[in-house]
Amino acid sequence: MEPKNFIHKHPLHFFEEWSNNVHGETRGVNCSSGCGQPISTQFYACIDCKFFLHKSCSELPLNITHPFHDIHPLTLLAKEPYSAACNFCGKFLVTQLVYHCSSCKFDLDIKCALLPEFLNGDFPKFDHHIHVEHPLFFIKNLSHEVKLCSSCYCSVCLEQLSSDASFYTCVVCKLFLHESCSETELPLNINHPFHEKHTLTLNFLKGDSAVLCQFCHNGWYQVGMFYHCSSCRFKLHIKCAFLPQFLTGNFPKRDHHFSDVDEHPLFFIPNDLISSNKVELHSYYCFVCLNSFSDSYFYYCPECQIFLHKSCVFEELPLKINHSLHDKHALTLQKGDPQWWSGLACKFCLNAIEGFGYSCYSCEFYLDYQCALLITKDLPKHDHHFSHVEHPLVFVQMLSNEVKINSSCSVCSKPLVGTSFYNCPDCGFFLHKGCEAELWPKIEHVAHPEHPLILVFSANYTCNFCQGKSDVKKFGYKCPSCVFYIHHECTLPSSFPESKIHDHQLSPFMRKNPFVCDACGEAGDDARYFCLKCSIMIHKDCIFLPKLIKFKLHNHHILGHNYRFPQKVGEKWTCQFCFKKVVAEYGSYKCLHSDCTYVLHGSCVKKNKGSLYIEVESENEESDEASSSSSCAVVLGDKIKHFSHRHELVLDNKENITNGDKKCCDGCALLILAAAYSCPRAECNFSLHKACAQIGKHKPHWASQDPLEVSTESLFRCEFCKHRCGGFYFVWEVVDHATRKFCLRCVEIPFITTHEAHADLHSLFCDRDHKGPCSGCGKEMGKYGGYRCTLAEEEENCKFFALDYRCLTRPLTAEHRFHHHPLKLTYEDPYKDDDGDPFQHMCEICEDRRDPKLWFYRCDECDFDAHPDCVLGEFPFIKRGSMYHSYFIRCNSHGERPLIYFQGEKYPYPKCYWCGKPCKDQLALKCPHSECNFAQHFDGCTLRQP
């Protein structure tokens, strides 16, 4: 018998027994219905979808009446709209078949629905006093085939339920009760010593709400029973409410704590009572000293919800105090409410406040308990200390180690514990007593001789000397008349780190005037250092330039830094990175081999730190040979097993490719015109250039220190050429930890390359800073720059020639369905010397005018010209006929599976599922199965779906 047609969208074939021919593997698979049993004999299968179904599962009844839901019949469904979880076992419904009631949104997976015990009535139901809304089913000796999920808990003890236990359940409310817990007498109302003002009522939690127990401070969600007071919102777990000594009244209690105002009783609680009854306290620490409980007992206040040591209970904490850190108003005791202190920090130690503290609410001034009471005596004050005139400073002498300050000295940045220091509680200002000697209220400085500079404490200024900006508040000097600012540390005559590129001591030069750095050759007017012996002047950031480097683009030799190198008369040196002139009088890096003329600007090395060079210690340390990367393919004679395809690929050595045999590569999406690997299965339509198939798993790239890892995807955007592509891409993690993807065509371009469009085939180099227009398309360069002529500084014709990645990777020949000849990429207009008809500069495809200065595709034989984008289309590097795996399209007739790309179908054109318009000329998606007519536009309807 053929299975019911709603179970699977394709025809299913019947097999008497399992064999390797069914699935191509020696191991079996489980039934796709969700019964969880392996496939062995008598089953149906759809090989393409890897869908397998027991013959018995294919004969399940369409409708059943189940004791768990006897008000409506349950209907067998293969997919949505059933809900997220089975109402009995609680597991998520990721199975294929489910019994469902659409009216009540009630669901059972087939294992739970068809258990013989349920259908035979072996599980009786009872009316139980704990849950009177619905009858409870008593479950005993549950079949091993059904396993309760980890979210099934007993609603009384809140412990996880095991599948082999005996329990009661209400599948409507998703309530579970251990058999032993069901025998517990739970009165509907109780009087509890923790809340003597009102009666507590038994309540049952269900839904998505949450409850927090006022004693153990643990919360629970969705299901569970608890006692609560609706007036005061006071709640207790069943377990916490029925601790033995609570109900017998055997808890000693004190009358009050800390003050005679708002007094509450404190309950004396032994530690062993908590551990013996398996109660876990969430906030289990003393709210005064914040230490854990090592004593055998502690005190608890239900009203304030705090725990206290015995010693801390008897400590006198005044309700109000006058404190020297805040003498404007008295500070009031706050008794440890975590919600009150949420997001607040102590104004002295700058740590978040937990437990008890003191506050002045009007001034938003807060102190935690330790800071408020450990600093008990009046602190000396300095009302107008020159380092901080905005507020008075207090002087703290030899602070105890019990106070951990979350800050450091604002001058030396060293810790404050164990030292004497000044503090401004309003600003978070700290200053060691010894560090104040390094500060001056006013200075005159050679870097700004026009006006005196005054001391300020801020993080909002940029230093005019080093150009640095601090992310924390630090000292500096500012001109009250100008915008000049300089860091305090930039004014100190302290020694500086020894430079790796200079052997003598360097001193700061404070005057702000233009200069040219002797280390890198760049001009500047900011922080610089000079050597009195050598009369050289260098930037501050050039001090740490390396002496010797391995440069990635010249990896076989070591480069060394030189301030000057001998230059013969008429000899020209060109930087091999930016291809601009190197001035011998300024710093550069030159190859140490005497017969090698490779040289780099010092500035080009400086801006490529961490990407194109590494520092070396010795001149004899030669570069390692590039390590070979393991191949992505396993060679099996004339066949290979490639990571990008599930089947073996066969080598095809055809040399003459006819129009009927033309295919595109699934790696680079370009036409295959030579030897290639292909999948022998016609339904796969998968091919790879021989070169693409032999790419290693990791590919070196000139702009990255680490090799790039290859992967494959049906749709991604290349960061270089900005094309949306399909096939192979390479992953590059840049400095900001963001992952970038680059297509195979762009990654294959070396740092120096050539292109037939440029006169005399001059070499082109990658200029990542170039922002001019592209000579091919006229558009401005992107963030990764483009390729320029290496002779741009010398040849006038080459000065403005530049190509972006998009034009550099355009195919030299292309085809279009409107023209039967190949079209050649053309760089010079054949009509440039012809003063004839202006309509000669027209695109034959869009019939719009084209710019004769820009590239176009042309057929000389037919005098056919067209824009490159009109010929290639918007998605030239997505292979038509390949799978689109980015997400599954769902519809009633189609189900859920990957679609394939297509373009240019013959009439009648399929209609788009979303917009209803025909999929005529644009790239679109369709179902690969001929019996399914599902289709939709790719750009307008697929990429814009939410």
C-alpha cells in the first residue's frame, strides 16, 4: 500500500530489507516518523531526501480518540501547525509525525499517543485534592520507549521526574506529582510565622510567569505549587513553607534588629535544618559583612529578606550617621535590598554595593557598610587643594586591606591599598601623598610659550604633543586662552625607552613646528624626539620601529632599517610597496643582500605593522619556506572525493568543448573550457575546474600573515569585488575580529599583477589607499582600494590608470543569450576617431547610451556592443542550476528543501510564488523536481524576505 500522500511530498519506494544500495552506507538509519526505531525490513524510502518510513508507521490511523484529550479527536499531521512540545513527555516536536488537535493546540508525538497502556486504559485517572481543575492520570511502569524530558519537575518538591518513577500528571496543565508527594496534605490556607499578618493560600503556577521564594530566593518557572499572600506578594516554596520547625514554632526569634524604627523579628535558623531538608539558599551570605556562614546557625528577617551572622546581629548599626566623606547631610542606613542597590556603586571604593550601606538620596551619595564604618574618625580636609579646586579633598592615611578600591592614583596609576592618599568622593579622584610633589598648579612650557598652562583633571582633551587621548581621567595642563592641552607625563623630563633603530638616548623636543622624520621620511608637527650626537629627529611612534624585519612580499631576504644609504649619481630608488621615489636622506628599509635592490619607505613599513612584516632578531635568520597546505580533495585514480560535494568526482580530459557541453565551475562560477572534474550523476550538475579542485585547505595571501581557510556556500558577498557569489570563498579574520569572506577570483590576484587593458602590459600593484575612479567602470574605489600602475610616478599616461577588484576580475570573454557569438571585453572604443552617428555608442541590450571611455563587451563580426553589467547581469558568479542552501522555502505544494538557481526559462515562464509576476529574465529559484512548479524571483522576492 502506498503511504498517505501528506507524509512526504515525493513518491516513496518500498523495500523488503535494508541494503547498502538504499543509502550508500553500511549502517542503518532511524525511521523519519519519530518512532525512534532503526530501519531494517519492510520500509518505504525517498533516497534523494534521505526519508525512511517503517511500513507499520505508514499505516498509522489518521484520527484517534485519546484518554489524555477525550473532548476532540486527534489528527495525524506530518508538519506544522503543531506546537513546540509534546503535552505529555515535554520533548520538542522535531519528529515527522504528530497527533494534533487544532482547536485546543494539543499535541502528542506518536510514541506517547500510541502507547498500549494509554489506549487500553491501564493508566487510571483520579480526582485529586491538590489539583481539582482536571483529573490526574496515574502513571506507573511507563514503557522504556517514552522518556520524559529534563524540564519535567514535580510541582510539589520541584525535583526532576524520572521516566521509571510512579507519578500523577495533568497533561492540560503540564502538572506532575511524585506518588509520595501526592499523598502530602496541602491545606488550601496556612498561617505561617514568616508572614503572620495574613493567611497564605495554595496556588498553582502555569504559563510563562515566574515566582521567587522569599526565603531561599530561588525562582522557578512555568509549573509548580507555592503559598502566597496576594496582598503583600509574599511567596514560599512548598518545601520552604513546610520546614518542620517553621510550623511547630520552635524557632527562637529576636524582637528587632539595628534600630527601634520599623522593627521586624529575626528568626534563629540552624544550618543543619537547611542541609537536611535539601533547601538551597540563593543569597546565602551575611548582608552586613558579606561573608559566608561558617557558624552552625544564622538569623533571617522575612520582611527584609536578609541573612545575618549572630555577631553582626548584635553589632550596633545606627540608622543615621554623619560621615566626613559627605558632611552636607546625614547618611541613612539601607538594609540590604538588592533591588534598591541595583546599579549603584560606593562613592569611596567605587565597587558595586551589596548588602547593607548608607545613602544620601538627595545627593545620590552612597557608601557601602565597610567604607562607612571602617573610616570612622574625621578625615583631614583640604578645601582648596591646587590639584583639584572643584571640590574639597579628604586625606586618608594608611587604608586597611579590608577595603578594596576599584581605582588607582591619577598620577602614577599604582594601587592605593597600604598607602596614604587624597580623595574626592564626588569625582572619583585619588592622589598618592607623594605624587602631589610631581604636580604644579601652573607651568610655562616650551611646547606652548605664548601662555602659561594650568593644571586640569579630565579625560576630554587630546594631547597636542603626543596626539593621545586618555580613556580615564588623568592630569594634564591646559591653556585657558587657547585650545592647547598636554598630558602631565608628556611634560616630565624622565627617560624614554631605548629605540631599536637608534643606539643613543633620545630626548623629547617640545616645540611645535613642522619637521620631516629621519626614521620614516614623513612630515609632522607633533611629538618628536631628537639625538644630540647624531642630529636626527624622529616621530614618537617611530621610536619603536624594528631594526630587522621579514617582509611578506620579499620573504626570502631580511630587510634592515637605514637612516641614509649611499646612492650613485643618477640612480633612482623606488619603494616596492607604494612605487614612489625613495629619498636616500631619510629612513627606509633595504634588503641586506648586496645584489638586491629591494627597498621600502619607513612609513610604508610603519603602517603595515602586524599584517605584512614580522620583526626578527638576527641578520642570519632567513625566512621559512611557505608550508604546503593539504589538498581539499582525496585522489582515487581518475576520481577524487572533494569536501564540497557528497559524491565522487570523475576527471574529464576533453580539450574541445562544444556549446552543448559547456558547464560552469561550482568553485569559481566561470566557464569550463578545459579538463575538469564532474559528478557522474546527472541530477547533481556539479563540476570543478581541475585547478579549483586542487586548491589546498589553506591558501596564503599577501595581505594576511595567516593562511586563509577555504569553504563553500551557495550565497555570500565578496568583500573585495562586492559581487554576490556562490562557490568557494576564503575566510579572513581582520583586526576587529569581524569575519570577512572573499571569492576565489579575488584571492588569486597577487600583490603585483598585469592586465591586457594597460599600455605595454606595465605591472599593476595593489594600492589600498587609492580613492580615485576606476578606469574600467568609472566608479570610485572601495575601502580596499585598487590596482595602479607601478610606473604611475614616471609615465604621464599611467598616472591615472587604476582598476578596482570588480573590473580586474571581469571575464575576458562572455556570452549572452541575445547574441550567438562570444563577446570580448574591449577597452578602447573603435569609433573614437569617427565623427559619425552618436548612436554608435549604444548598448545593444538595454538600448541606452554607453560612455566610450569605459570598458564594454563587443563582437567585431556583428558590430555588437554592450555594457559589461548588461552582458554579465547582476549575479554573474552564481552558477545556474546549483543549489541554494541559505534557507528553505516553504509552501503548501513544495514542502521544505533547497531550491536551485535558474535564469532564462522558455515560454511559458513560471510565476513567482511571492509577487505573482513571471520569472522571465531575472535570476530566480525553483524546485529541482519537474512535477513541482514552485518558483520565485531571487533578488526582489528572496533576499528581501524577513
